[in-house]
Amino acid sequence: MTNDDSTAPTTGDALANLSREERHFDPPEELAAHANVKADAYHEAASDRLGFWARQAERISWAEPFTDVLDWSKAPFAKWFVGGRLNAAYNCVDRHVEAGRGDKVAYHWVGEPGDTRTLTYSDLKDEVCKTANALSELGVKTGDVVAIYMPMIPETVVAMLACARLGAPHTVVFGGFSADALSGRIQDCDARFVITADGGYRRGAASALKPAVDEALRSCPDVRSVLVVRRTGQDDIAWTDNRDVWWHEIVDRQSADHTPEAFDAEHPLYVMYTSGSTGKPKGILHTTGGYLVGTAYTHWAIFDLKPETDIYWCAADIGWVTGHSYIVYGPLANGTTSLMYEGTPDTPHKGRWWEIAQDYKATILYTAPTAIRTFMKWGAQIPSEWDLSSLRLLGSVGEPINPEAYIWYRKEIGGDRCPVADTWWQTETGMIMISPLPGVTSGKPGSAMKAIPGVEAQVVDDAGEPVKPGSGGYLVLTDPWPAMLRTLWGDDERYRETYWSRFPGRYFAGDGAKLDEDGDIWLLGRVDDVMNVSGHRLSTTEIESALVSHRKVAEAAVVGAADPTSGQAVAAFVILRESAGDGGQDVVNELRDHVAKEIGAIAKPKSIMVVPELPKTRSGKIMRRLLRDVAENREFGDATTLADSSVMDLIKANLSQGKGDED
């Protein structure tokens, strides 16, 4: 977030020589002519918002129709599609098979070692039914919570849908989390069943998962069964008789017949844990009807989905909400053919993603800015080796995408022809909330543009008043939406206090934002990522964008470090492009001056540290808390949630060699 008199978000060298008009990318004519959503959708939704969402609910098969679109009488506790009954798994698989589309591919799956699988909707239905029968045999009943701790394999999707079929809420825990993190989540939601695997593949080697489950369950005595997929074939897996069961031994012998039960629209679908300001993870509860409607609509509208022809690839991990909404529930509800990849982008080579996109003729790619910046660092010569002409639309999810990365993504991956949907949403929102519409909205590098039809968003000041164009403030959502979280698991009061108390009657997202002169929205990162330097509020995102706009910088992260003089000082961590060499004092000075030129002298970093990598979760989120520990010269905290915990050791080693500088 920035002060009202702050400069516009930096656009960097990539846009420096373009006119204001040239910084807008209009939708391709052919795409616009056949786009799923037209410009009148905004007016249609604004004139009758609930009627609009009632029409979107027609995308879903209801066993019993709803009587009311929304019950907001006990705000902020919403009920959507009141009285309606449905089954999420039926909507994702059965109805497509019943409609004669059973031979359509649901997933092309690629394992990191090179093994592949193709699952049609008929295949997926059979596997989900057999797994639901197996879970029933193990004692899983409607309302039981099942914890899923898995790699990126098809059985992860099957497990989620089998739980949904039985009305057993699932909580998927990212496979990179520690045993302690897993244990805490199992205990918080009182899960009695766990589904896991012996391991998965990561950077060319088998990575065990079952040992973490065994360790976690030492403090979870109420867990009755652990269902284990054999993925890596590791033969040193410990086994607990009468608790542990091999997937292939119980699932494979089940019948592929299973009749799904219809549940109330507000029946819990899943709990997903996200970080909280107190350190205790928050259990975000999503229910069935509204979530399925919201994800199906946004997946269809924002990616201009053509289910008959598109090969869609969301390159997230299913352990995060992006994977839930845009690998599993949204795409399957829409009858989509998706790509799913198990491993990392650089295994066995740095062109692996582009090889997959070429081989399967991917048409839509949805990934995170951190991945894009990594590809930038490696260089455009790598994707140029592959035929990416099948791509027609690109998406960005996670942190705000800086203009330099947007331009690179559009040019080097999208061939200067693919629109970029820069999406903003959260675990809590369940669905995309702010994004360009590819056939309607011009793309503006760095801006998520406007709230989608059916969603109402504002940028407000400290008093809760809407700001004027050119001003910054807080992003709020003024009206309920179908896929919204219903509460925090077991803690209604924390839900109310966390999201609805700062601006009564409005959902406060926790993000700062700015309206540009056109009234378009620029996300500026978490409010807790805003620094107060000598009384000036500075956005870490703006400074990061300025750094990355420099030709020598591949990626950057900025934190505010305690400073006795200014209150906080700007501390920057940068990864240089390979062409820039190792960096030195001249480069550090050059980068400082560049930030001062782009934003102003007040934003000039006090320290710039050149590092080989940044600490990130597997979803691509930079763990700034750990960088703040480094900047303030203290022992860094828990690094177990990182995709690669050794990164912190690399940073410390680099700094001890003098790869940084401070005034």
C-alpha cells in the first residue's frame, strides 16, 4: 500500500519507451469475436447480482433445486443456494460420463521420471467410485474429516473426489510440510483418516512422505487408518499393522459401482489451512454449492475455456487452493482436459515445462510470477527451443506480477499474441475475484484490472472511504460471493475478527492496492508487507518491481528491517541474471540508483544482498519472514514449509562471503 501522493506503480525498462496507449494490450480480434464472456456481462451482473449468480448455478447439476440464491441474514455467515442439494464428485465426473463424454481425457499426467498416464472421465469415475467404496470399508462416514498428504499424482485427485462423494470433508496438506505441521492440522480439524503415499519424485530423486506421517501420528492417537499409495517403491517404509493399508490392496479390489448421495449446498467440502498473523494456521472452510458454482464460472470465463478443444495446464500444487479450484473442482466441473505434472521445472532439464507444453499442445497455462521470474533468470533461449504455438492464453496467480515479468511472459512464452490474465484471489475467496476478461479487457502489465462480473471490490482509505483514481489504500470486497469461506474451522469469532472487523460490513482482504488514473486496480501485496520508512509508507511490491525492471536482475524480494534511525529500512535480496555475473559493489550501487530513479530516493534500499535463491514455498510464495530474520541478523525461524529448506543455508553462506552491501 502507498500514500495518496505516491508514484504510479513502476513499469520498468520494458515499458519505458512505450506510450500510455501502447502499454495496453487489446484482446486478439479472433479471441474477442468468439469469447465466452462479452462486455455486457458487467452490466448484467451489476443490474441483478443475485440473478446473475442464479444463472451461473445452472452450470451445476442439482439433485434438488435451491429456493433462495443467498441468505445473508446472519452476516458475515453466508448461505448460498439455500435448499439446494448436490454432490461435488457427481458434478465433476459422473454427469460427463452419463452425457456420453466418458472417453474424453480428464488428465494427461506426467511424472517427473518420465512415466505418463492418461485418465478419461470414465477412468476417473471408476477410480473415484472404487476409492469411495474402499474408504467406506475403512469406516469413513459423512462428516468425517480426511487428511490427504500426497505428491502430484492422479490418486490425489481421486482421493479428494472420493471424499467429496461420501460427504467427508478433506483437508489437503502440502507434501512439503513438516511432520509437526501435518500433526497440527490433523489435530485442529480432528481428522481420523489419512491418505498418503510412500513418496514422490522431486529433482530426480524419490522423496519420502510416509515417514512424516508416522512421526505426525505419534501425537494423533485418534487416527484410525492410513491409506498409502505406492508411488516410488521405496522398500524402507515403516508399517503399522491394523492402521496402515496399501491403496492397491484395498482400492483395486473394490467395485466401480457407487451411488453418490446428494448433500446440502452448505455441506462442508474441504478445510484448507493458511498462515495466520498469530502463528496458528487458520482452517478455511469451503462448502459445496457456492464453491462449485464460483470455480466453474470463473474457470470458464477468465480462461475463455473451450472444453471441446482446450488443453489446460494449471502448474500449481494441489496442496494449495489454486490446485483445488483450478486443477480439480473448476476444470472437472467444466469437463476440461487438463495437464498435470509431478515435478519441478528444471528436472531433468530447464526446458521441461516447455517440452510438456509442446508435446501435449497446451492451449492455456496458469502459473505464478515467481516461476516466470525464474524462467527469466534462465533466459529466453530455453523456451525458444520448443514449439509453444499451441498456447492461446496465459494466466498469472499468486503474488502481484511485476510489469517486467508480465512483458517477458507475454513475449517469450505467449509469442506476443496470448492475453495474460493477471488474477487476484485468496485461499479465503475460493475463486478468482479480480482479473482481466481475455475477450473484453485490455491487458495492462502489472494490473489485475477490475473485479469480475458478479464481484464488487473497492480500494478504501483508513476511514473506509473509496479512494480517488491515482490513490492507494486497502482492498475490500463489499458483497458476499458464492465461493467465499464460510468461517474458520472451529472459530467463528476469529473469522469475524480477522476478516470483517477492520471495515464493518465489508471483507478486508489484507492487501494494499492502488487505483491508477483509469480506475484499474494494482495489487501492492499484503498490508503487513508495507514498510514505514521515516514516516513514509512504502510497498515492498513496488520496490521489487523496480529492482526486477533492471536488466541485470532476475528476481527480487524486499522486506522492512528494524532500524534505529528510520524505524524501518529497506532491505533487498536480489538474484542476478546469469549474464550479470556474480555481482559486486558496482552492481549494488547501480541497483540502488535505479530504485531511486524509478520510485524516489526514499525507496532506495539501505542494503542489497545478492543471493543465489529466495526462500519459497512450493506454491511460489516468498517467505519474507525468513528474509526479515536475515536482514535483522538473527537466527531464522521455522523453514520446514519451504520447497527447499537448504536455500536459507545458501543465503547465509553467500552473505558470509560478502555478497551484499549496507550503507
